[in-house]
Amino acid sequence: MAYLTLIHLLLAASLPLPIFGKLCTSPSQLRGNTYDYIVVGAGTAGNVIAARLAENGRHDVLVLEAGVSNEGVLASQVPLMAPTLTPSMLNLLNILSMPYDADASGSDTPYDWNYTVVPQTHMNGRTFPFSRGRLLGGSSSVNYMVHHYGSSEDYDRLARITGDSGWAWKNMRQYIDRHEKFVAPADGHDTTGQYIPALHSTRGILPKSLPGPDTGGGNVLGLGWAQSSIGGGTRSSSATTYLNSVINRRNVDVLVNAQVTKLVRTGSVGGKPSFRGVQFASGPQAPTTNVFARKEVVVSAGSFGTPQILQLSGYGDRTELTSKSITTVVNNPSVGKNMSDHVLLPNNWLVQGTDSLDSLLRDPVAFGAALSQWQASKTGPLANGIPNHLGFFRLPRNSPIFATTPDPASGPTASHWEMLVSVGRLSKLLLGSYLTLTVALISPTSRGTLKLASNNPFQAPLIDPNFLATDFDRYTLRESVRAIKRFTSANAWSDYIIEPVGDLAATTDEGIDAYVRSRSSTIFHPVGTASMSPRDAAWGVVDPELKLKGAEGVRIVDASVWPFVPNAHTQTPVYLVAERAASIIRGY
């Protein structure tokens, strides 16, 4: 894999990045075994919780991260090098060029959980990687950095579902001011007309910039410039912002290589089992360590890690737990159910010229020069993410699918599908330059599951997104393909686009459906496996204050609590959920 060899050689020769001042690598370095709060997972949400709980200096906070540190990981700082961090992205070189072959598509990386999905029935039985970051910052350290909040109707829908008006957009907007710090793009160009300043904050903690219509005000519909969690030409992750703001404080311990194996029951409170203990280990053969929280354990292990930990702790579906020889403490069949995600479908056109990412990534000399420019000034092509524009769209009101399926969107101004624009195909197999218009299913009706493969905490769970299981999902992707083909048939493209690649040329329903089945995968936005629901509802895993139902001493704060997938690349809605969770816990 010439491209990967090039990247690894450049990484080996790169200058080291600044490192954190305080970081524990062994349990023996901890200040003790009892803290006010224990945060499980130093990912997108976990680092927000840790920072907000620690910032006033009144609480001792322990953060447990299963993965490695992001210290010195150059690819987690250089925006365009994101594809080298995870198998999913490494495999783009193959996924975008041929049907997926798990045995020929690349290798695992130390920065990812290296998950794969079970064979997908409605995708020709294919399996493929499902990227989840396994380092400080979690997936915010490995994702493609698209940063926007989604539709206002997502938050209003969440408020209706949970019966808590605090989740409505009019309340959630206040957290943008604490979270976001809008900065100038790396090249310093005039951004007049590219975003709406009144919809953004310059006082928050996480830098973001442009490389639309501006979706920051809660209206997602339309096409515009991509906004990204990039500041000064460098990735902004929860580790480089939230965690870095408190890691040197005397009341914070952060321990890496500490995979939580289960929550430890510490008694009962008010007739409910209390889980104020956490067990962790550095590996399958390593000794386990127990730590305890005086106040709460906050589980932020993500949409896969959180339900896995709950089930290993005896909290889940009794029948499933019994089948894995796990004693049930709390019978809650909702754990690991209701998974939803955005299906991704990349579509490629051969285009004129050589001005694309394809040329840069194929040429070691050009890439080396670009890396040198980034190291010297944090500018150049490597200072940007891969997508440069994105848009959110609805099916026409008279679409025949609505005769049999109620509109699943969050509201009339929420979307059904998304288009991301990239100049390049990231393929090493063919010469030429490419335009990629990736479509994503934004309002899916299919639901999947996360189940234990065994009672071994170091065995990956069974991840079944159950993609494309409904007529609506298949119809919407089919019509999105037709829509982007109409878009590229406009006269404005006539001197640029040469032809569509492969089966994108199909025109019949059957041909397009076959194309979709053979090339779709995931855009890595899983939610719902520990869904939020009304306090007294018989379904759901957490209440509107994110407390674990039927138990005491535990909250869940991550993407798993969203009962449906929002109109956004999910890192930013998760940031807002975490900001509100911190305000609930601290009472401000």
C-alpha cells in the first residue's frame, strides 16, 4: 500500500508535538482509589464532563481511558491525515474502489477499537470496519472534524420524547457559548458571506473554522461551506481543548491503558443497586483494579462501549445476560437496542485536470512538501479536512414513500439525506482525478443492536446496525443518488466532469438499488444504545437527567443516550449534551 507506506515514513520523520504535563500510565501513579467523580472514557463527552467537574477545583476527578495518549500522534493533529488513524479510513483506499474484502483491506491501528460489523443482510452480506477512536479524545481525535449542531427540531424532538423542556433548542443554544470558539481559517481568507457570525461564539473552548448556508442557527437545509473542528490549521479534539484545560490541575488524574471491565456494585440506595465502583485492567492477562466514586460514576464509553460495560455489569436484558453466564442485577431489555446510524454512500466521477487530493496523495514529493509547510506554518492543503462543502436536503413532499411511511424527520425543516463534496477519490488503484459526492441517510428508520459476544470484556461486541432494513431507507438512498446525478448533469459541470465511475451510471430502480447495496457502509454516527426516555417510561436506559434507570450512582453521557440520530455529524450534538449534563450535575 504505497500511500500508507508514504504516510508512515513521514510520520516517523516528523517533529514531536507538545505533550501534556501530567498523565498517568499505571494505577500505581494514582493519588488513591477513591475520587468524587470517576469518568469512564476520555472521549468526546467524557472530557467535557471531566473539565467541567474539575474546573472549580472543588471535586477530585479520575478519568479512565482504555486507549493510548494522543501525545505526539501527528496524524491526530494534521487535519488531512485523519485517514491514517483508523482501519475504516485506511480501507477507504479499497472501499471506494471495489467491493469490500475484509482480508485484503488493510490492518488494525493502535488508535482505534478496530471493530467490524456483523454481515449486513441488506448490503449483500458484507461486513466492514466501524471506526471508534481509542485514544485521548476518542472519536473526536480520529474523525473528519465536521462540526455543526444539527436541526433545532432535533432538540425539540428530544424534549418531546423525554418530557424535559431543558433539551429543547431554545435552552440548548446557551451551551454553544461555552463550547465554541470560532476562529479564522488557516489561510486567513475573507470569510464574509461564508458563515453568519451572530449564530456562533468566539468565547468557548473548542476552536472551529471554515476550510453554509450556515447551519449554526439550527436550520440545516441547503448547501454551504463545511465548518470544522479545526483551529489554526490543527485538529481541535476534546483532548486538546477540554481535557488539556484541566489535566495539570491537582484535582485531576487521567489514566490511559485502563479498559473498564465492569461497574462494581457497592450496595443499595433507596432500594436500587448502587454502582459507585469501577473495575479496569490494561489487558486480558493484566490484574484488575477497583476504584470508587464518592458522588457518581459517569460512563462516557460511547455507543458501543457503554452498553457493553452495562451488560458486563449485569445491567441489561436478562435472557441475553443469562446466555453469557452473567448474573442479572437489573433487567433492562433496552440496553444495546435502538441503534441508529447514518448510512454512507460515496459516489465518484472522473474529472478533468490534476487539481485534486488524488494528485497530492499519490506523489511522495508533493505530500512531503505539504507536510513541511504544515509543520512550519500550519497552512497548506494538510490544514483542511477532506469535505469542503456539505448540504442537507429533503425528499419532495409528494414522494410516494410517504403514502406508506410517516415522515421520520425531526420536523418539516429537518433533512432526510446529506451530500458531502470532496475533490478526490482517495484511490491508489486508478490514475486520474475525481470528484466525490458522498450521500448519507440522515433520517433512517432501520434500527440495530449491540450485543455481547461473550462475558469476556476484551472480546469485541457484536455490532449489527441492520442497515437498509426498511423501504424508507432504501428509497431515500435511491432518490439521493438520482438527485446528485441531476446535480452533476447541470451545464456548469460540462467542462469538468468526464463520466460517472462504475455502476453509478445505473438508471433503473433495480440497478441503483444494487449499486447502493454493494457500496454503502457507515459514516460512523451510532446512537441510541442507551437511550434517554421519560423518567417513568418502561423503555429506555437513562432518564432526562441521564441517570441510569433502576440503579443509583451512575449517569451516562455520550452519543448512546440520543434515542434517534440527529441531523448532524454527531460529535457536536454530543458536545452539547455533555455541556448540559455537566450543568445538571453541578447545578448551574
